[in-house]
Amino acid sequence: MGHRLLQFNQACDLLYRQSVQGKQPAWIASLLDRGKPDHVVALGRDEAFKGQTAAVIRPDLILTEEGFSICELDQIPGGIGLTAWLNQTYSSLGFDVLGGPDGMIDGFASILPDGEIVVSEEALTYRPEMEWLSRRLSQRRGENLWSVSDASPRESWSGNVYRFFEMFDLENVPCAGGLLRDAAASKVTITPPPKAQLEEKLWMGLFWMPTLRDFWLRQLGERGVEALRKWFPYTWILDPSPLPPNAVYPRLEIQDWKELAGFSQKERDLIVKISGFDGRAWGARGVRLGSDLSAKEWAEAIESALKEFPHHPHILQVFWHSVLADQSYYGEEGSLTTMKGKARLSPYFFVAGNKATLGGVLATVCPADKKILHGMSVAVMTPVVAAAMPA
């Protein structure tokens, strides 16, 4: 999966660049640039970052009866330090965790040998885990090679920087102007690159478009396309542009998005998501599940998404149901309890030398009544093991 998703990220980067150059249809870049200020678009096209994609790839997987479904492909994931700590802790207790005790730390060290992790105010809750990771990285070499910085401005930058802030949040990241300026001047190495276009959920919709099938086949090969078709839910881009009289949206067999409002609750096993470059694009803030809404609420969600298309495109996805699993945990009083829940699995792939290596997998097990496995207040978080502990 890591190899296929790395190929996909690289193909997305190429498709956008070729669209800008006129080698692919111009509407592709225009679609991905919607709602972004000119300086953000310019950064995403800067030759200094040509060919660069995210060095950490984290898909969020839902385990279904048919296999894995990738509900999210996060380019700036949290949980790196948390998963590293969990893997070390559970390994010390004898568990055979995926990635081993040091997989996450080795993986992060492979993408940048030293430097700073810059954490924005928006991502402040992740700072403790990044500080723990920084200490572990430095201890391994016996030198203070890594540090965690806030977003305070400074005159100049050098060395290596891991960007732990979103491109939509640049106005609230005081250091962003100078950091990205020096990165474009090659005075500092920054990952992930400042390519807001690659942080869009629209890519899943572009992957499923019949008009782009030949491009994906050339870049990913038949086996790559087949694999992603198994993992990516079918996705449509909610573009309000009218269709010709003889055309319909594939699989839905409707000619106007507003016809979705007439779908029955069973037919509304569909999710509306804001694509990106907005504070609602993470943590399930901009996600609406049709079967969980009244007919009126569903119609309003569709209408709102269509109205926002010029500046904040949305996607529509098939909703894949998670299988139920039993998960043991220690309750507040220290007693061992088992709950029936739904698991979201988050593997972390680290990209170095054009190779994606698995560092570890974080499982978030949510109560069985949860429909969307994001943003819940109660859950069990645990590493994933390669085999069960012997009795």
C-alpha cells in the first residue's frame, strides 16, 4: 500500500504540473487552485519544489467486509510521536507490533537526519508528542539534533524543517512567510513541500474520472490502478456545472446533483466532504453522512456544497461500513473491559530514497454506534500487532 500511495502522490504532482504547462487540460489545475490566494498557488508551482511530495504518508483505513477502504489520505498527519511511544511501550511488554519498537523513529530519521519541527497554534495539541519524538531522535545520536519550535517569526532559516502546519492556516503562522521564502530560495529544506494542491481530497474524484483513466494507467500501471480502485471509495466532485441532456453522473444515474435530495435513506449511504484549504477539512468538521441526516438536512448539505464550489469544492463519496470487532481496554477504575467497536487503522509510511517504508500502525477503536470514525471524544488508541500475544 505504501508503494502504491507514493506512486499516486507522485502522479498527482505530475498531473497538476502538466496541467499548468498545457500538457493536460487546464481545468485540472484551475479546479485544484480554487479558493487559494495567488501567493499559495505560486508556492505550489515554484520550481524549487518540483517533483517533491509528502515524506510521510498516512492513509486512514476502515476495515470493511470487502477489505480496506481509504477514507482519508493525510499529508500532514498527527500521531507520529504517539504511535512511536505506543510501539516502544507495547514492544517492551512483549507485543510484536507492526514496525517494531523503533520503526516510527527510524522512519522519521530517514526523511530528515536533523532539524526543527515547526508546530503551529492550530496544531498545538500535537506539540507534546512531537517534543517526545524530538528527544528520542536526539538521544539516539547523543546530540541535540532535533528541536520543536513554535510559529514565531524569525529573520532567516537554514537546515531542515518538518512543517507541522496546514497551508490554509498561513495567516495564523507568523513564521510561514520567512520560512517558505527561504525554502523557495533553497536556504532551508522543508517537508512536506508547500503544495496546497496536493492536500486536496479532490484527487480521489480525479482518480475515478473516466477522462483521466489513460493518465493513471500510464503512471500507475494496471496493477496500481486496480489496487487503488479496491481502496478508494468511488468519488464524485460536486461541480454544479450543468450536464448535456443525454449525460448522467456515473453510478448515480442522475443528471442534476439536486436529484440527490430525493434519494431514500438507504440510497443516501453517501458522504459529503469539503475537499481542502479550509479549517473544516480535517477532523471530520466538514463531513456529512447522508443516511445519518433527515431528508431536509441532506438536501441542505448538497445545496451548501454546490454553492461553495467556486471557492471551496466538495466531494461526494460512497460510504463503506466498518466491521465490528471486540477491543479490550482498562477502564477508569483499572478493571479490564471489552467493548464492541469499529476500528480506524492509520499506517505511517516514511518516504526516503523513493521508497515508502512502514513505521507503525495506529488503531483507533470507536464505540459501535459511531458512524464517522473521526472527531469522537471516546475511543481506544492502540498499536497494531503482527500476531496475538501467546496465552
